[in-house]
Amino acid sequence: MRNHKCSSDEIGSLIARNKRTEELFGILTGEETLVAKKAMARVDYGKKEVVIKGGVPVSHVYFLVEGLLDVSQAGSGEQAILNYILPGDCFGTCCTADEKAYNFTVSACSDSTVLAINKEDFHILLFSNKNFMYRILQLTAQNQVAVYQRLASSMVNRLPGRIARALLFFSEKVFRADSYILPVTKKELARYAGASRERLHRTLCQFDDDGIISLSGNTIRIIKPGMLARLAVHG
């Protein structure tokens, strides 16, 4: 982890790298934007480094500029991966109201850059601009709904459906392409799909044999996206 002392202009350049983040901070007035830029710090994380450790006191809200992060349950040992954080996402917002400690853990799946703002300065921005507060509430709710929907589908979908959903997530949300190199290990993909590594391997090989995907090492090429989408829905 590396903290950087950045000028307001440098923070502004980081915000501008992502359209979603730029639109979010574009809600603020000029004076509020200056306050935000002065209050924010750039933090770089290497692959596998912990960004937020579950159980530690709530101190900051974060905005992902570049990279990929995973969200897992707080606790010892390897926990299920609940969600992934993409560039433009903000996280930690749900814990700043009355939570004393973060109830989840966030780790870097790749080299990642975040902007961090302490919760006191974040609250100042929230209460000074109702439109900004409303948008933050929207984004927080959307993230929570996405987690609940995935968990609900995991309860009713069989393993092939869960793995299909995971493959489509990386195709549609992360890479926006039918062919990609998995940015996570097979073990981490198994944790996301709620499977053992062995069962994940067998299912991926079956998808490959059936001509649904082409599997070569960590390279995935989706050949029949329609069939994969039906599996994701019906399991």
C-alpha cells in the first residue's frame, strides 16, 4: 500500500479518469468540489493487499479509480466473495451512518488505485448537497440489491447456473467482451460461485466440451452467450 500526497489538480485528474466518478463529483458546487479534493488522498494497493479489513473501526469512504477489488464476509479464514468493486464504484458508504466497524473485507484482485476521504469530511459533503446525498444513497442501494440478488439466485440455482453467472459478470461488466483472461484465480472464482475448486474445474470443462465456452488456461472465450445466459437464469 502506498499513500500519495496529491494536489487538488492531481485529485481532479484521478476523478476525471472515470466517467461515473466524474459525474458523481460533478453534482457538487465549485466550492464543495474544492473541499472534496483537499480532503481526498490517493492510495495504491498491490494485488492481494487488503483495502478494508472487516472488524476495524470505520474511518473512510473509498472510490475506486483503477483496478478490481473483491468484497468478502468479515471473519477468519477464506470467506465467500459477495461482490466485486469496479472502477467508478464507491464503497464503505453503508458503514458511515452508525456502524462502529466495517462488516466486510475488501481486497485487491489486481493493482488498484483508490481515492479515500475520511468519514467526517464525507458527511460534510453529504449534508451540504442534497443531490449528492441522494446519488450516494442510490449507489449504495444498488450495490446492496446486487448482492442480495446474487445471494438469492445462489440459493435456487444449481452450480452450473452460478458459474455461468460468474462468467457473464466478467464478460459483461468487467471486460465488455466475449473473450477475456480471468483477472482472478480459479480458487477465487470458486469462492464467488459458491463452489469447491474441483467442482468449478469440472463444470468449466463440461462447458468447454459442450461448446458453450472455450477454455485455455485462464483465458475464457464465450462461444454461446445465449445458452450461457439461459443457464445463468435457470441453472
